[in-house]
Amino acid sequence: MISFDNTKVAFADKTTSELRKAYWMFLLVKRPFLVKIGSWFLNIANRIKLPLRWALKPTVFAHFCGGETLEECETALNKLSSSGLKAVLDYAAEGVQTEKEFDEARDRILATIEMSKTNESIGFAVFKFTGIARFALLEKQSNGEPLSQQEIADYQRIKTRARQICESAKDAGIPVMIDAEETWIQTAIDEIVEELMIKFNKERHIVYHTLQMYRVDKLFYLKKLCADSKKKGYLPAVKLVRGAYMEKERERAEKMSYASPIQPDKIATDAAFDEAVKFCIKNIERIALSVGTHNEKSCEEAMRFMSVRELKNNHPLISFSQLKGMSDHISYNLALEGYNVSKYLPYGPLRLVMPYLIRRAEENTSVAGQTGRELYLIKKELKRRKTSKS
Ligand SMILES: Cc1cc2nc3c(=O)[nH]c(=O)nc-3n(C[C@H](O)[C@H](O)[C@H](O)COP(=O)(O)OP(=O)(O)OC[C@H]3O[C@@H](n4cnc5c(N)ncnc54)[C@H](O)[C@@H]3O)c2cc1C
């Protein structure tokens, strides 16, 4: 089994000054009180367009994002590629609302796919439906409420945008991941993604659905998806994650008096995640899998299941994925051992990427142990650099 503790490998492409900056940032993020105040302040600052670029761009933004434009992402792409990792260029602008803005977002995603034709370091395209669709409309459709004539037309436009992205990914020969979101819009997303898989995954795994294993129903869903794909003649592909909206989901369920869709505790989520990974690896002749996690144990379990099945580390249908700025010790050590690894590389105008940055700060505060682990590893590497010459 590989060691994730090799910090020389994990931080090979980080300068000492970048590591010091990251250390201070994680130290701040470790304090929930500061993150709460900071998130509140940044939300307001963003809304009233307070000029904070000078403070955010070289620090938090540089740590978690690739750049504001595709050109700015080139340095990050080259760094990943020189360590054998692929990038998932993620246009992470959020809070867009108009049809024009949704079309613009689609065009940005199409541009990343276009770029992948000449830049081999891009392994996947990615998008989330709320980047190209109105949240309220996805919610209405998920609830099965009747849509007005205007809404029917808007809904068709959402499907067209998604289809254009997948079509273009298919032509460029790269897979496209579709992120999972809140349960109350996810039913509509599931329906569209299944249609897209039927259309585009005939010969190759082009469209990757995302399953959040903190949901009590998703293990069953995965098995059903696999069975349905046989009947309907397509190849299922999934990115497995634990899920990012737990608090919000639980609060809403309690407020609206319905049973929480989330697993009762972390142990149950962990078990469902590992079970889903195992199921996919068992069925790897059909399903393509991306293991989207910063959890060391789950990565080890995935590697173990692969070795039980005597699969090569670089099996073409299995990849691991982490977010830029998080768990480099997992990504870089896995890549060194020949596993397929891709890093989500969010990009977009600073102001529009702000909600993503706030979520990362909140996640690093709320996920017990995560920040402590990052701090420990950065400190270890800084010490190593001080005492060694290589
Ligand atoms: C490459 C990549 C892509 C991602 N894409 C998406 C996406 O499309 N949609 C999305 O929602 N998220 C996405 N995420 C975020 C992901 O869902 C997790 O929030 C994040 O990765 C933390 O989980 P973990 O597996 O890394 O590990 P851990 O740190 O071990 O797990 C933390 C997670 O466990 C779950 N959890 C924690 N406490 C409890 C509890 N008491 N009861 C039940 N469950 C609990 C929560 O999901 C929490 O986020 C993505 C993450 C990565 C790395």
C-alpha cells in the first residue's frame, strides 16, 4: 500500500513561499468563528463590489483556483501535467441568473473542451446544472409541478445547452462530469443526465453522473442505473462523492417536516461510499468510475478493491479526483504510483467564483480533521525543506 505521507512528492510543484501562504490560510480557516465572520463579510463585499482583489487573488484564489481565464490556467495545467496529473477545468462561476448568462457559461465550458483538443493535460470537462439553468425551474420540474409555456421553453433550452456540451465533449473525445447538487433539484438533474448517458454513452463513457453517497437512496440508485443501462444499451459512468450540502439538506428537511435524505451519521456515509466504489469496481467491465474524495481510507479501499480484482493501477476506466488546493498528498502520491488522477481546477472571474471559495473555506472548517491534516503536512514539508538539501 502506498504512503500518503510523502510530502516531498505531494508538494513538489509548490514553492516554499506558496507553502507558507497556504499554512497561514489553513490556520485561519481552522477557526469556525473566523470563517463565519469572513464568509458573511465576503458575501456582502462581493454584493456591493468592494475592491478586495488585491487581498484575495494572490492568496485564497491562487490556492484553490487555476485563474480567472483559461490563459491564466496554463501555469497550473503545466504544473499538474509535469507530475502526471490531469486537470478537470471547472468554470466555477456561480449566482448567474439570466438566459444570456447561462449561454455565456455554456460557451465558457465549450471553450474548455475546445482547449482540451490541443492540451493533453485536460482529462475531463465538467459542469453543474445551476451554472446553465435557473435553480427555481429545476426545483419546479423536480417537484413535478406543471410548467408554464415560457418555462417549458426555458427548460428545453437547459437541455439543449447540456446536450451541446456533451456533443462537443464527444467530438473532442473527452469525458464530461456533471456535478450533483441539492436533493430538491437533483431529481430533474438525474432525469436529464440519464437521457444524456443514453444518447452519448453508446460506445464510450462520455457522460459521468455524480452520486452523493451521503444520500440514503443512492446505493440503490447506482445498482438500478447499472441494471437499466444493460436494458437500454448504454455504458454508465459515475463520479462518486460523499456530498457537499449536508447541513442545508438536514435543516430543510427539519423545517419542512420530511425525513432527512441524508445518512444518519458519518459512519453510514463512509460505508455507503466504500460499498459503491466496490460495486463499481466489481462491474468495471460496464461502469466507469471516478473516485471523488479527500478521504485517505476510501482511496486505500478503492486501491485494495482494484488489487483484489487484479486491475492495473492505471486501469482506463478508474480515476481518482481531488480539488485544487486540497489533499495534494493523496493526488500526487497516487499519480506517482501510476493511478489516474485528476484535479478539479476551478476558474472564472474572481467575483463569480467567490461562492465557491467561501464553500471551500466552510468545508475545511466543518470537515473534522481535514484542516489539521493539511496543516500537519505543510508543516512537515517546510521542516523537511529546511533540514534537507533535496
Ligand atoms: C473531485 C471532487 C468532486 C466533487 N464534486 C461534488 C459534487 O458534484 N457534488 C457534491 O455535492 N459534492 C462534490 N464534492 C464534495 C464532496 O461531496 C465532499 O463534500 C468532500 O469531498 C468531503 O468529503 P470526502 O469524501 O472528501 O471525505 P470526508 O472528509 O471523510 O467526509 C466528509 C463528508 O462526509 C459526509 N458527512 C460528514 N459528517 C456526516 C454525518 N454526521 N452524517 C452523514 N454524513 C456525514 C459529508 O458528505 C461530508 O462532506 C466533490 C469533491 C471532490 C473531491
